[in-house]
Amino acid sequence: MEITGTQSTLLLLLLLASPAAAQLDKALDLQRQGRAQEALVLLERDLPSLRDAGDPARLAQALSAAGAASLAIGKYPAALQYNKEALALHQKLGDTAAQARDWNFLGLADMYLANYGPSIDEYRHALTLDRANRDRDGEIERLNNLGNVYYFQGRYLDALHSFESAMEKVNAAIGEKWYPRRRQITIANLATVYQRLGAEEKALALYSQLSNGSAVRPSEKAQMLLNQGALYRRLGDPVKALDMYRSAQDLFAKDQHRDAEIGAWRNIGIVRGLDLQDLPGALQAFTAALKLAREAGNSRAEVQAELYSGEILRRLHRSEAAEESLAQATTGAQRAGLVEEHWKALYSTGLLADAQGDPARAERCFT
């Protein structure tokens, strides 16, 4: 799913609010170039002096910028810390527009960490402020982000309702400069949930409304490629799906969108392992996804990578390694409240137990 509110644009909005120091200007320039890690180094170097300067507005800007950069490179706990501090300052300053963006950043970070309950609350806080400020662009973004969380929770009808609400707002905003981009993102999100519900024809019809992606950013275009790849896979064309997944992974890597890159690697592994029967290639892809997930502290992505790695290892008859990966997936899924991943991990473990001649353990896993 596309996560809207790309960090570089939010960073730009934050820094345009008041004159920025040289470090902030340079950090912004680096962020525009997709060099979020370098931007974060500059910001963290400047924060101590900003704390001593007695200028809460400028400090809040720097903290929000640091949160955006941390999100971009997958440092989600750091993003939470920076944006909580920024939010507290913006609340004291009475800047409700900045507060909405801070709540959105918090929602993104918690969503990537699979903290779905807090993420929903944070997006709702942002949405309330957007509506009070009559910020239609922000409102549409937040409705899309809420839909993404519902989607990850398996609440597909709630996701559909949220995306449809966003689409109603988009259709009422023709003529706004942000209209083309918000329209494409919302259409892509609607297509994704219809795709998940098995309405492939409706999903294809929605995808056909998308242009060549000129209105969206590279990572957003990549997400659309990823979603369309999943649809082509469902329609029986794994080769075309794999081409789209690879293109998406390359774009995500260049744009430093770590969470989405993990998803691309995961989908590459699925199509190579399940459709093309390239088990070693699939394991390579899932290993890449697992490495990125661990670096980012993304618990949901880590569980999924362990789950699929375990299943591929089972099929490769590497029982010991499969057992370890599936145990990690089961424990992680329980801890994060990931119901679908939990039962899938138990099912694969049951198959493994059955193959090892332990029908009693297999039965416990299946039931």
C-alpha cells in the first residue's frame, strides 16, 4: 500500500514556515536529493545548539525535519522521539497546522512499527486538526493513511470506506494544484483494496484511470507498480508481475523508502518461489527483506520475512533453519497482534512437523 505524505514534501512545508538556518537549508537540499541519512546527520549535529538558543519555533522545525529524515531511512523509534518533542513545542506555540503534520508523522512511524492502535489515534488527531483548519489536502492524506492502517489490520471494509471518503474529498477539489497527485494516490489505494477483496475487474478499471505517474513521486509510482504487479500475479502472469516488482524495488531503493522496499523484496520472493519455483532466488529475496526490516525495526515486515523464509526453507528440506524462522514468525506475530501471519506460521509449522513424523504436534498447530 502506498503510504501518502512523502517525507520530503512535509519537510519542505515545515522549513518554509520561517527563515531557516544554514544547516536546515542544507539538510532540506539533501532531503530533496533523496539523501536523508546525510540530512539527519546535519540536523542531529545542530540540535544541541538549537536547544540552547531559546527559539522554540526554530527548534520545533528542526525536530520535525529530523523526524521526517528518520522516517525516510527507516529509523522509526527515532522518528517517534523527534516528532513527540516537536508536537509538544508546536502545541505550546499554538501552531495547529504543524501539530497536524506532527501527528501524521507519529502515525506513520507507529504504522511502520505495527503499532496500529496508536497509529489510528494519531491519524485521527491529525484529521481533527485538518478539518478545523479546513485543510482539504491534509484531510485527504489522513483518510488515505487511516485506510492503509485498516488494510494492514485486515479490516478491508473499513479501509474501503476510508478510501471512498478520501475520493469524495478529491472529487470536490478539482482545480487545486495538488488534485492530480491526490487523485492518483487515492485511486491506487481503492484499486488495492478491491484487488484484495477479489474484485479484479474493478481493480483493473481503476488502474486504467491512472496516468503514466507523472503527477506522483518516484516512491508513489513504485507503489503503484507494486500493486499492479500483485494484480497481474493474481491474473496468472507472474513474469510481468516480477518485472513490475523489480522496477518498484529499484525505485524504492533510490528514493530511500525502506518500508516499501521491504515490501517489494517480499513480493519478488513470493512470485519467484510460489509461481516460478525458483526457491533459492525466493530465499535470497526474503533474506534481503529480513535484513532491511531488522535494520528499520519494522516488526510486521520482520514477521512476514521470517514467515516466508521459513516456508521456503521447509520446501528446500532445510528443516532446522525452517523451524527457527517459523518460530520467530510465530512469536513475532503473537507479540504484534498479526492474526493472519500467526495462523500462517502455525500452518507451515504443522506441515513441517508432519513431514518430520510428529502428527500430534502437527495437529496442535493445525487446530
